[in-house]
Amino acid sequence: MESLGDEPWDVVICGTGLQQSLLALALSRSNKRILHVDPNDYYGEHEAAFSLQEADSWAATHAGRSTEEDSSVEKRQPIFKNASVWKHPDAADLGLLSPHAYSLALAPQIIHTRSKILEQLVSSQAYRQVVFLAVGSFFVFDAEATDSSPKLARIPSSREDVFATKAIPVKSKRYLMKFLKFVIDHDSEEQKPVWQGQEQKLLSEFLASEFKLDENLQKYILALTLSLDGLITVADGLATIHRHLTSMGVFGPGFCAVYPKWGGSSEIAQVACRAGAVGGGIYMLDTEANVSNSPDGHEISLELSNGISVRTTKLVTSQQDALPDAQTITRLIAVVNSPLKPLFETVVEGAPTPAVAVVVFPGQITENSPIYAFVHSSETGECLIGQSVIYLTTLACRQSAQRLESALDDLLAAATPEGSPAPVSLYKLQYEQTVSAREPLITTREETRTFAFPSPSLSLTFDDGCLGPVKDAWKLVMGDTALETEYMVFQDREGVGDDDDVYDL
């Protein structure tokens, strides 16, 4: 262990969040001396996935609103707060068995098939170590549905879907088809005049004025944007829906997005770290690194919690303090004792059985923001067979926790076939999450550089915007030897062949 401090490191990376881990992947063939530490005893940082026992411990750590070193220091607002756990008093009898049989994800983002992260995982060969599962149908919950219409209405995403659905009147189908055809080609010279000049207008208003879509049809379109507040603009809304529609069928029929098995973004982070380790990086979990005084500016000295001192000229970390008054979400994660099979039906011939379904509870623009529920089957590896994990998310407000509980009850009732036993929640983890400053913090002093990644986006879909800072950090570490054509582009390591391909659906 003492030898770690003998020679300076080319870079010390603190934290195994997704961005730091992708940086380790990008540097894995660079022949750089890389030390990667994490004060936590688990991988993933803000995007970690936990067993129930780990979730209990994490919730206890993040139960408070803020921390304060002493009375003279302004309170620091954490990224996560107000965490709590609830367990059914008869959980074991109802099927909540070994705590280690579960993997609850802090970042259950779905990944559209046209996302740049998938391109980078393929070009870097890291995709071989990730199993991707299909995200299936998107549903809208209709609280006013009668006995003759379902409370869960599947959102049509193709011409065939529109004509097949019975939830939309024939005349309305024509208006909806007109809009879907427009979105596919909205950035063409022919279609730009339809929306240019209205970029900052609310998409809901644009849908009504330009395409005669009533409030019911607007719910379907707005649901596809997965906008946290429902107030998405025309420019952002069209781009988001275009991505959704054009992602359909890229990897196979019937789905437009995927989800990494075993814990979402956490699994990608761990795969990236394994690549860093194979490339020669040294990994140390449960190890805190504190910067000590470096008066000459030629090196950064770090004191590790295990008593070792190390040196480097480049330090990469992540921002831990929330931006004041930043957007905040409330999330409820529930393990339920039902497979909720009606949500995971295959609706397109030849499509894989989905492992994730999306249910949207439309909000009232003047009152409440939408609620989104990502329902995961046991195929995700996050719960036992015969159970499901439900991730519910909405913007934080005074009543957001109660709203999520009510939405969970409504979802379980709507997704349970008549005559079947009512599902029961076995375990719940609830918390609030916010964000740090949205730009990396870069400090330059003489020959030293420090780079701090922003905290993860609150987006419900993978945000490709987080990839830019990873590349910037890679350039900082590589310096003059950085060749853009070589970024995240690797050949298979010796001994790896087609039989090792696990890019399955």
C-alpha cells in the first residue's frame, strides 16, 4: 500500500459516479497512471443501485435536510435529502426474502436507442458486458375512465398503433396522424415554417392551434416528452418526441428505449470501472481523499483515509452541493408482490418481451405536475420473480409524497386483472433529489488542474448532455496527446470474440 505514494499519479479520480466511471473507461487504453477512489463502499455514487440492506443504510445517511459544520458556516444543501424507508410489517410472509435479492436504482433512467451513450458503449467495446432490456408500452392513467374504457390507455407511437387503438375517436386519429407525420420530418425545410417563430411557446398551445388536438390527445403527446413540469416548449417538445418516434425499431420492433439490467446507470458505471481496472487503474472503495496544502502549485497532495499520501497534477471529482432553489424531485421506489403482467404484454409481432413499462399520470397545469411511474419486472434483476419494482417521480412540493402514494395505489388497482388478489407494497424508499451547478467546475493553478463534474440530471431519460463534460475531462488528462478520433474507440482486447457478445434483448 505504501508504494501508492512513491510516484505521482497522472490523474486521481474521486467518486465512481457515471461520469467519473466513463472517464475511467475513456482512459483505460491510455497507459496513464490512474488512481480511482470512492469514499463510499459501493460503486455508482449518485447513480448507485442498492440491496435493501444498503438502501436502509443510505436512507439513514440522507434522512436530513442539510448539514452544517458549525454555526458560523452557511448550511450546505445535499443532492439527496428527506430519505425514508417503510417496510410492511408482514413483509417476509408476503415474499420479501433476502435483502440481497434486490437492486434498487437511484437513476432508473431509460435510454433511447438513438442515444449517444449506446454508440460510445459499442465503439469502446464496453457493450459486451451490459445486458440491455426492452422498454415496452407507454400508458396514460385516466382517472375519469368509465367501466367501458380502461384507466390505463396505451399511448400510440406509430401509424399501426393509432389505427388499432379504441381509446381515440376516428376524427381525432386523423389529427394525431397528421401531427406524428409532421414530427418525424419537423426539421426539414418544408416543415420548419410551421413552428419557427413559436419555439418558446408551450407545446400544448401549439398542438391546439396548429393541429387541433384537444386536451385528451394533448395528454398522449405531452406524456411522451416525460417533462417533469408538463410545460415543455415547442422547440424542446418537438425534438424530444422526434427522438422517441425515430428510436422506435432501431434494435428491433416494438420498442424505442432500453434499460441496463441489474440497476440501470449503476451497471454502466460498474462496467466502465471494470474496464479501467483491466487497463491498469487502481481502485479503492471506502477511501476518502482530502486535498492537503500544495503551496508550490506544481502538484496536488491528497491524504487518503487509510493514511497514505498520494500526489497528482490532475484531480477529478464531482460536485456534492445543491444549487440553491434548484429544481427538485420527489421519488418513491416500491417493491410490490405482483408481476403486474398486463403492463408487460408484447403488442408488436416479433418484439421482445418488455421488462420496463412507463405509466404517466397527467398533471393539471394550474395545480400539479405530472407523475411518472417506471414499472420494472423481475427480468431487470431488481426483484424476485413474481414481484415488480415501481419508480414513481414528480416535482417536489408540499404534497408530492402523498401524491406519489396515491398514484401508486391507483396504478396497482388499474394494473391488476379483475378477480386477482390486490397487490401489496412490501418495501418503500422515498427521497428528494436536486442538482448542483450545471457546468463543470475547473480550477487551474500553475501545473495542476482540478475538474468537478456536475451532479446527474433529473431527466427521466438518459441525458446525453452529461457526455460532453466526460470528453472535456479526458482532454484535460490527455493533454497534447489527445486525439479526438481515438476517443472511446477501442479494439477488442486479446481473447475477446463474438461468443462474448452479451448485447442482448
